[in-house]
Amino acid sequence: ELTAILSGGEPRLRIYSLVRKGKGLSVERRKEYKYQSLAYNFANKKAEPFLVTVEPNSHEEPIHLNSHPGQEFNYVLEGTLEIVLHNFEFILHEGDSLFFDSNYKHGMKALHGKPAKFLAIIL
């Protein structure tokens, strides 16, 4: 379990997991993004929900690409994201979503000099 690695304790909740605003467990997955786990104390999860914040770059750095097994769902809560997925590029605004095969290289960057926040659910 990811929780055991991050917090040193095993997840114990089996019926529900309530996480209040701003109280998600900070997770170091990729240095380009800030992650908060939103179900860190729920045992035997079938998905990993995260609140992800992408800070804008001061210069035109290329988007760092990564891949991982499974599928991913992203829903933009604030700001604007440029998403590169395999050979495709998308601009997502607040309320837009994207579901994709995360085995393909993908990455995001915040646009317009403002942070972007999105809900990421990794399956």
C-alpha cells in the first residue's frame, strides 16, 4: 500500500475515507507536480485519487513526460492545462476532463502564468 510507504502506517479504513479540504496526504510522485492523496487511509483501494497542482513555469521548458501502468482520469478544477499524451496535445480548461491509457507517455503544464489544479484518479 502506498500509505504504508508514505506514512509508515497501514491503511485501516474499509467502509469509507473522509479527507477534509487541504488535509490530503502530500505525496512525492513527480517533482513537477504537487500531489495530495485523497484516500490514503482506505485499505485495498482499486483506484488512487489525487488532487494535483501544477505550478506555471517562468520559462518555456518542455513538458516532462512519464508513463505508468493502468488508466487515468483527469478533471480540471482550476486554471488551464496543456496535456501531451503520446502524439496528441490537448488544452483543458476548468470543467474539462480526459480519460486515457497511462501506459502511453504523458505530461502536463499550467498555462497563462497561473497554477492549475486537477483531480487525477489512477486506476
